[in-house]
Amino acid sequence: GLYCISVNCMDNAEAQFTTALRLTTHQELWTYIVTNLASVYIREGNRHQELYGLLERINPDHNFPVSSHCLRAAAFYIRGLLSFFQGRYNEAKRFLRETLKMSNAEDLNRLTACSLVLLGHIFYVLGNHRESNNMVVPAMQLASKIPDMSVQLWSSALLKDLNKALGNNIDAHEAAQMHQNFSQQLLQDHIAACSLPEHNLISWTDGPPPVQIQAQNGPTTSLASLL
């Protein structure tokens, strides 16, 4: 499901997460899946009934289903993302500041970077360019440190528009070049990933896998590292 999101296959992401929800009895994993499924519904933009049904079950302000600090921070981010898309900017800022407070405490770098960029976007829309810059610059620095090219792409797009609005033409040009470089690299990675036989797993929700998956020994991935 997470891979489907990364290659923008939202129908497949929904199918994978829905299947995962049906198969798990682990409360923390259930909450993690619901949080990501909610992000899919937000991106699709027309799944309001299903989305609100999920959000009622992962409300970070009231009766959050698990004690996980990082999952509660992610739930605040999802609320902030939805409020942003609905144009409720003050509400979005409140949720995102809660996310930042919690993610900074646990070094959830990607969640911190995403929250900073989204806050920067809100301030840009509201015409507060100075505060927008105060958000997006550390977001770009953090995204470069992780590194996370998707967040770098998002940050560079905002930096380009922000510097253009401020009349900083040289900085705007530099940000535009960064954005183009990140975009080309992500497109190449996308094409390469989709050409692999393992890509067919995005349609697998039942029965034997469509390709032979070779088990490999490696480090386990924690929920916190995925956020």
C-alpha cells in the first residue's frame, strides 16, 4: 500500500490497505493502516463519507486507539492535511503545530519535514512570505539530511514560488533548477520501479503472489521509520 502511494496508484493503495485491515488483529498496525488509508482518501478528494468514518476512529484529540506517540503525531498531520485542502487554515495550523511538537520530541524527521512544508504552504497562501520562508528552508534542510526526494521536490516547488513572489530571481531560478532535477530523478525511479516484475504485487490481494518473491535477510523496518 505504501509503495502504491509512492507510484501514485491510489486505487491499488486502497485495495492493499483495505485487505491489510481485514487481515490484522494488531491494534497499532490497524491504526497505522487506517492513518495511511485516510491519506489516500484525502488525495482522491471524493471519498468524504469513507474518510470521515476513518477519522472518527483515529481522533488524536479524543480516545486515540493506541498509546503510540508517532502514530498520534501522524493522526494530527492527517487532520492538518485535510483542513488545508478544505481551506480551513487556522485549524490546519493548530493540527500541524501539534504534529511538529510531537515529531520533534521523537525525531520523526520525515513527519517534521512534511509538517514544515505544509505550514510553509499555508503561510504562502495567506500572504505571509516571511513566515513561509521560516518553515520551508528548514524543511528542505531536513529533507536533504534524511534524504527524502519527494519532500525535497515539494519544498523546492514552494521555494521557487516564494522567491519569485519576493522578487529574488536568482534564488527562484536556483529553486526551479532543483525542482527540475528532483522531478527528473523521481520520474526515472518511478519508471524503473514500474518496469520490475515485483510491481505486479500492487494488484495482489488474494491467493498466491503473481511473482516469485525471494526472501532476503535484512534489517526490520519499524513503524516509526516509515512515518
